[in-house]
Amino acid sequence: MTSAAARLDLRLDPSDKERIARAADLRGVAVSAFVRDAVLREAESVMAAELTVTLSAAESKRFLKALDAPFQPNARLKNAMAEATRVAKPR
């Protein structure tokens, strides 16, 4: 048994609550466990869809080629690195 660390309140139409309770009963679990599991499954699905990047074969080749290329800092980065070195020097 786990102990709850946070609470989530939800307002439902009575018919929706009854439907959820019936589904939980069919699964043989408490309503809270049923809702928690369903919501967590949906959260995982949403995060997977929104946080996963899919590249075509051509895009993958271009991406890997860019990773393999030697790093070339631009002028702005060179200036920032020089400034950081200047600021970090003991006086």
C-alpha cells in the first residue's frame, strides 16, 4: 500500500462519477486507483507524443552529420568566452 503525498480534487457530473465507479468495479479496484491509473496512462501518452521528435531518414542523416562535424564557435560565443575568462581572473 502506498501513502498519498498530494491530493487532486475533481468535480464530475453524477452520471460521469457513476460511470467511472462502474468501470472501477468491473476492474475490481477502488475508484481512486482506477482514476489515478487512467490519468497517469494519459499523461504518459501526452508526454510521449509531445516530447518525442521523429526525424525522416534524410533528417536523421543531416542531424548525425552535424553532430560529427567539428564544433565552430561563432563570434558571439567567442566574445562571451573571452568575457568569462576576463571576469574569472583573480585580481
